Amino acid sequence: MQQKKIAFVHYPHHVNAARLDTMPFALNSVIYLAKMGWSVDLYLWEEKSDCYDNLLPDTVNINYLKDSKFSLQSKLNQIRSILLAFQFQSLDKYYCVFGLGQIGAYLANIIAKSSKCPFVYFNDEFPSCWLDSHWAKLERQAVRDAVMIVLPDPQRFYHLSKELDVSTKPNAFLPNIPIQNLSVEKINWHEKLRIPKDSIPILHAGSIDEHKQIPEILASVPYWHEKAVLILHSRFNEGLKIYRKQLSHLEVDGKVFWSYEPMSERQLNSLVSYCAANFALYRNTGPNIEYTGFSSGKLMRSLIFGSPIIASKLSSFAFIKDYRLGVLVNHSVEIPAAIEEIIYNRQVYSQNCLDFCQTIVSFENAWQKFCDQLQYVNINL
């Protein structure tokens, strides 16, 4: 009789910043596995949260584990990897194991070997993002045993395969996009954030730092459409007030509104859908950013709620222009014109976004194709 148990090991870098609930292509996979009748043991290295109570089916069993306080570059991690191997090598009851992250891949492969079952690797970051640590070496070894590599954008595989030397591995694509039937809380954000009643809100949600071009956005605000205002929201409060003070010379009274209050998934979806447009600007710090594409969480969340995007002019974002989902900008001086373009044509852009999500980046369609691909490596979900 076929086993009905699957393991999903979610252990990315900076576990409390890259939580499972912020990574739809992994979260959706856990949900879809459970909906297909599998009992899923989910291994999480993040602080406990009640957010999963309403996100995950009852057949998902969450095992919260504590993250090490060691630096990811610490020499002590060699000892830690051995201790983790002892901890997980006794798990031998699974039909298939999925692993995300460098440590996640290492542990998932150990479980797969103990269970004598296939290991499927989910990749969210190129190894070159991090220094050549002990975990990077273990990741390369583990991925050699993977029967398939899953990425949030197909164009990322070529570069990843060069870094890991796995060009002949089967690979699949699952977009990093929220499931379309997500609930949206009805909130009057003008009232809640105390912004002018007749203003047009433009949103940046997510990390607020130099890498997301916050100074460039703020510097462009004085030249925006007279009714357009900027909302800056981040779920991570630590250090944010200090950073805001450093940028205080760029603020414009009545045009910039900061949001520090943590939001539930439903509230964030509400804010994203409420705004006229959303930013997805990145500094090109290397291949991981250059080939972001469909892996950008803020960009994909915006599209699924019909909110046009103002994104960086990266080659991996060419689809934004091709399908007219928003406007690409290369320099901050282009931002005001991009906002004007979207304000006056928002209905067209919004419908394009919704159509794109139902066709090109439909998670449901991608999941069906993914299951078909797994059959070629003898995994029958």
C-alpha cells in the first residue's frame, strides 16, 4: 500500500524574514499537497504564528524547530550539520520529501535517503547570494540527489544550473503568486492611515531599505501627480524609525505616509488591492536580482489583485511591458510619468493584470503541469 505521508522542509536564510507565509510558491505547494489527500509533515524554523491556522488544511502537521544562533558562516556549523543529520536521519516514513533553502535541501535529502524516497528541491535564492559557506557546499551535494528542481520563474534555471552544476536536472516552474481566492478585508485605508480623502495612494510594501530604492522613490515624490501620495509599509519595525529619520530630508508633508503596524495576510491583501499602483524597484546587486522575474512576491501579489506595477527595468521584468501590466523605470526621474500613465489608464492596466494571472502565471495550471512532470521521475502525486 502506498504511503500517504510527505515531508516539506522549509529552512531558508533569515528564517523569520523569509517565512513560509511570505513565499507563496512554497506555501501553495504545501496546501495543494494536502488538498490532494496527502498528510504533510511541515518542518519550520521560524517563530510560532497563528497565521497558519487559517492558511493550512488540517492534514498539515507543523513541526516548529528552533533556529541556531550561529552565523551562517560560523565554523561551528560543521558540528551543527552533523547534529542535525543525527536528528533527522531517523525519519523514514515518507513517500516524497520537498526541501527549500540551503539547510532545507541538506535536511530534506537526509530524510529522503532514510525513507528511500525521492527528494525534490525548491530554490528561492541563488547560492551566490551568500558567501561560500559550509551550508553552500552541503547544498551542492544534496541537490545532486534531487530528482527535480523547482523554481518560481523558469528563466532562473539557467543561471542556477551553472552555479550548482546541475544543467541536466529536470526542472519545473511554480510561480510565487498567492492563490487567487484569497480573502481581502474591507478597510478604508484613507481613514486608517489618515491620508487625504481625495488622494490617490501608491504603495511600497515589504523591506524598506536601500536595495528597494527607497531614497529614489522619496526623491521623486515632489514631482508626482498632485493627488498621488506614497504609502511605505513594512512588517519589520526594527530599525525602521532610525532609517526614516535618516531620510527625513526627503519627506514631503502630506505626501508620504509610513505604516509600521504588523498586518495579517488579509489586511495586506486589502492594502495592495486598494492602492492605484505598487512599486517593485530593486537595485541590481547581482544575478539573484537581475533574474527576479516571477519570484518577486510584492510584484506577483500586486498583479493578482489587479494593481498595476512600477518596476525596475530589468530583463526579467520585460513581461510587465509586454503584457502592459504597469510601467518599467530605469531612473527616478521616470517615476512621476509612470504614475501619471497608470492613474489615467488604471482600468486597462488592472484588467490586464487579472487576465495575466488567470493564464500565464496561474498557479493552478502550473501545479497540474508540475504533477505531470513528476510522473517522468516516477513520483505519482
